[in-house]
Amino acid sequence: MAEHRSMQRAALLEAARTLLSEGGTEALTFPALAERTGLARSSVYEYFRSRAAVVEELCAVDFPVWAAEVEDAMARVAAPEAKVEAYVRRQLELVGDRRHRAVVAISAGELDDRAREKIRAAHGGLITMIVQVLADLGQPEPRLAAMLLQGAVDAAVRRIELGAAESPAVIADTAVAIALNGVRGSRARG
């Protein structure tokens, strides 16, 4: 019985990811979850009490995987500058991933305070993983710099998600250049 419930819960989360990535937060409804999974609508309520509960569960499951992928990319390089580049690039590479698309849709939606707190905590984990790298680069305010760097990454994510005129590769290259060289660009460093 526990295994069956676990499989049903996983199917509901997968359906939620699909709905969010295809149609945003408006698409995430209990009737739609029921239809995607073949469950009765009342059965969906046995697993989740509200849309916010689905969001919380997605955050609990998907954010750690996403963060681990970013952390793994950073661990594969040694130089602090390379770690910053990996931090930025891996997050932007994940934009096309359904888990990430669901998280972006969730973040844009109307959520209760508990769900918003889970998202903030997950983003805090991303910021924490870059603080020491920025300190190693001589940043006098590494935590603040990490928050601002994540803000630049978030802006690049939104630009990619909106289907901006620039290609995702150009957006990623520009975000990395800003992260490593500031707004002056690489020619000004020489």
C-alpha cells in the first residue's frame, strides 16, 4: 500500500511539473491533475490539501536536485573564476529542464507564505554555495555579492524564459561576462 501511494504521489508531481511547464500556474488545478493521472479529483485531495501543498512538495523534491547539479558543475573546476562561471552557466542551462520550468512557473504565481518561504530557502541555498568563492576572489561583502550575482542569474533566466530576441547562448555569455568583469566587460580589464 505504501509503495502504491508513493507511486501515485510521484505521478501527481510529474503531472504537476508538466502542467506548470506547459501552462504556468493557472494550469495547475486539481481537475487537471486528476485527468493527467487517471485519478478521481477527490483522490488528488488525499495526497495534497491544496495547490500550495503541491508547490511545497515540488520545491522539496526538485530544488535540491537542481542545486546539486549546480554544485556538481562548480566542483568540477578549480579556479574561483571558473566556479563563478559554472554557477551561472549551469543555472542557465537548466532553464529548459522541466523541473526548472515548473519552479519558474511556481515562483511567478500566487503562493501562500509557506510555499514562498520554501522557494526563498532554496534560493538561499544557491546563494550560500557561491559565497566562499566570492570571498576567495577578494569580495569585501561576499554574501551581498552572492545575492546580487543570483539576481543577475535570475534576470538572465527570465530573459531566456520570455523567449528574448537574444539566443540563450548570448544571454549566458553576457551573464558570465557581467559576473566576472562587471558592466565594463572584458576589454576594460586588460
